Amino acid sequence: MEATIEVQSVSMPRIGDKAPAFKAVTTQGEINFPDQFAGGWVILFSHPADFTPVCTSEFMTFASREAEFAKLNCKLVGLSVDGLYSHIAWLRTIKDKIEFKGMKNVEVKFPLIEDITMEVARKYGMIQPGESSTKAVRAVFFIDPKGTIRAIIYYPLSLGRNFDELLRVLAALQTADNFSVATPADWHPGDDVIVPPAGSCGAAKDRMEGKDQVNCGDWFFCTKKIEKEKVLAAIHKKK
Ligand code: BEZ
């Protein structure tokens, strides 16, 4: 007898794609994604399950650092394949009982999507059967003010995210947009940036406006300094 192989198609949005649209119920009411976030940045992230320890540590950190994301004009939206009442009970338990790295009484104020049908998780490639077919992996989608996916990071179930890195990615993407530059390895605001396009150092030098010092190690590697204050003034949300 021939075995029937069921091939499940998995859609994986890619960098440069428009963020797939959906409407969903969340702990903060219904959302219309990504339209309702147009004009600002939004991070859509998934976690495997409510009432699990790594996810708890991550939610406490997201909530405690929400103001740092907001300063970069970025809102947060979480998702797991749990239901709304589970989300509500878990977030209440976190607030009432859990302490982690000096954080306590942490209230999660950003929306957490219920996705018991896995419709959204599947749309965003968050269900990765090699890791788990019943839980979402830890995905992070960075979506810009025009609704375009600009960066994606996936982590396995066992690995909690690095929040300094999430903020660094956001700052680097915004700096690339604001100054038409690229950002090198381990870049942080204030470090030298790459003057693009790589391979046209002459073009890079042509763009010098007197005070900008472009240094070219060779034709493919030109950098320049942008003062930290200038970078931060451009990316920090004006009050
Ligand atoms: C956690 O968040 O601790 C976790 C969730 C799912 C699988 C493994 C760990």
C-alpha cells in the first residue's frame, strides 16, 4: 500500500514584503494589523505558550522596556496560540506574583493576540514543525511605518531573546533610513557607519559635504562618523 504524504505549505513572510494583514482579538481589544500601526514602527513577536518560564521572563522584559521601544516610535504586539482567558490569567499572575532580575509588579500594557486557530501564526511562519507543531517559535518581525517587514529574527523555544539586540536592530534600521547609510558589525549609535553603496567610494566621497569625513580603506569599504547625539536626535520620538 502506498503511503500518503501530506505536505503542509508553510508561508514565511520575507524582508521587504508587506506585513500580512489580519484582524485579531487581543488583551487590549480588537486590532487591525498592520494598518492601525501605520505611521510608526511595530514589532510583532510570538511566544510558545502562556504560563511558561522563558516566556514569562521575556514578557516582563518587554513590558519593563516598553518605554525604550516607544522612544524609537515602536509599538509592541505579542502573540501565542493560547486563548484570551489564558493570556489574561497569565499576565495577572505575572503582575501579582513573579519577580525576575529586580522586576516585579510588572503590568503588560501592550496587546497580546489570541490565536487559537493558529491563523496568524501560520501566516507569519511562526509554526515551525521541526521545533514544535503545537506552539509558535519565538519570532520577531520589525515592521516600518509603511507596513514593510524590515528585519526578522527567529529563536527556538529554549532561548530567551536579547532585548539590547532588539533595540539595536530598531535603532540601526532607523539610522540607515535617516542618513542613507549602512551599519557595520556590532554597531551602536555613535559608532562609525558605512557609506554606501559599497563599491563606489568615489560616489561616497562625492557626497561629502565639507564637514563629513569619509574614510575609505579601499574602494569597497568607506566609513564615516555620525555623532551619537545626531543619531539619537533623528531616531528618538519627538514629544
Ligand atoms: C518557556 O517559555 O519556558 C518554554 C516554552 C515552551 C517550550 C519550552 C520552554
